[in-house]
Amino acid sequence: MKVFRIALALLSLSAAGLAHSEADPVKGQAIAGQVCVACHMADGNSVIPQNPKLAAQHAQYISTQLMAFKSGERKNAIMMGIAVGLSPEDMANLGAWFESQTSAPLGSKDKTLAEAGQKIYKGGKPGQGVPACAGCHSPSGAGIPAQYPRLAGQHPEYIVAQLKSFKAGERANGNAAQMMTIASRLSDQEMDALAQYLAGLH
């Protein structure tokens, strides 16, 4: 088991390295047009609220998540089935392609909720031990490459689903421990508020 984990770690490092140096977005475009287009669209601007927008997402974050799906560390039947057929090079190329794309703006549908979400995103909930989301995902929602994903302009439905997954302990990869703690201290309404605010960022 230990050897298996070491091998996965080395594969992940390989994918991360390619994402920064040798990744080919043209090859990534070809793969996206074959295996990603149905759920995420060829340019990563998913029109299905349950499927995340990948356009402008950090390349290394994408390749790392694909590796987590491939290893089974992150659970999703569809994505696990797709990732198993991808090599570290494929993952890095996909990351490079999607990162090079422009995210289409969505906009908030509920101004009141978005305003409430802005307060949590920028100021957190000090009394409940919830830090400002902006600290890790940046004030603009652009995230921090290789560490924290871009959230700006993401589908609200997807944001809420992921927060609930963290809260339930169902998503346990990456910075899960931190996110599980934060999500456990958010109400459903606060999750909706954050999601509405993020949808309006670009």
C-alpha cells in the first residue's frame, strides 16, 4: 500500500512538472474535444450548472484533481472512469489548455444573497472560526496557482455541492481538512450566499 501511494505521489509530481514546463495546450485541446466536451464544453465553459467551469482554472490544480480522481482519492464515478484512461502528460496538457481559455461571466441571480456572501468571503465569520475565503482564493476569486482553485464565475450549484461534500466528509483530497472544518461552520443559506457572490466575480 505504501509503495502504491509513493508511486501515485511521483505520478502527481510528474503531472505537476509537465503543467509548468512541457505541457502542450494544443494536445490538451484535442483531448478536451474528445473526452471533456460533453460535460465541460471544449473550452471549459460548462453550461451545465452541476459541472464545473474549467476555463481559466489553474493548470496544476486541474492536473492534480485528475490524478486524485484516477487514484480514487477523490470520488466521482464519471470522472474516475475518465481519469483512469489519462496519462500524467494528458492531464498536464488538459490543464494547460483549460488555463489558457477565458472564463465566460455568469453574474449573480440574487443580489441580496450575493451581498451576504461578499461579507463572508471578504471578512469570514470571526465568531465561528471561519476565515475570509479571500485569504486563500484571493479577493478577486482568482485563487493561488498550485494551491487554491479559481472560484470566480463558477456555477453556484457546483460551489454549493462541493461545500456540502466537504461538510459531509465526502470530499477528502487536497486541502480537505481545512475545507471540511470551514464548511461545517456554514449554514445552507451561507453556502448559497457565497455561491451567488462567487458567480458574479470575474
